[in-house]
Amino acid sequence: MKHIIVTLKYLVPIEEIDKYLIEHRSFLDSGYEKKILMASGPQNPREGGILITRAVSVEEVKEYCKSDPFSIHKLAEYTFTEFIPVKYQKEFKDWFLPES
């Protein structure tokens, strides 16, 4: 499995983002159900957001993000950064260890 940090940068005023927040959170719920997402939340200050993801490939995460209302309505741009976790809290070992 690949581990990817997705960074969202808002392209519109926060008032426009807020109009799609409920839809965006439903999109996130689907990622948790599919076990693609580990964590998500807005940046502080609220200029974008962060998704901590896991998938077979970066392309799978990119495809998933295409269904985000923020992407559909061109409200944010996305940066995908793959990383290799070598240290982590033991509570998260099932998330970070390679699947056999």
C-alpha cells in the first residue's frame, strides 16, 4: 500500500467553500468507509485542507479526489505527496504495515 498526504489549497473565498462543506464531508465519509482515509481536516489558518490517505497507488487517490465537490466545482487544487512511514505510534501499525 502507498501512503499519500493530500494537500488542498482553496482557490475561492471561504464563504464559497462553506457552501459545499456538507457535500465535502459526505465525500470524506465515503473515503473512511472505503478505508482510503485515516484522517482529514482543515489547515489553520483555513486556507485549505489535509487528507492522510492509503491506497494501492497515488492514481487511486487522485481518482477518489476527483469526486470531491471541491474538485468538481473547481474550489481547490490538490497536491499528492507519497511518503514511506518508517516510524509510527504502535496503535496505528495495522494502518502502516504492509498488507500480506
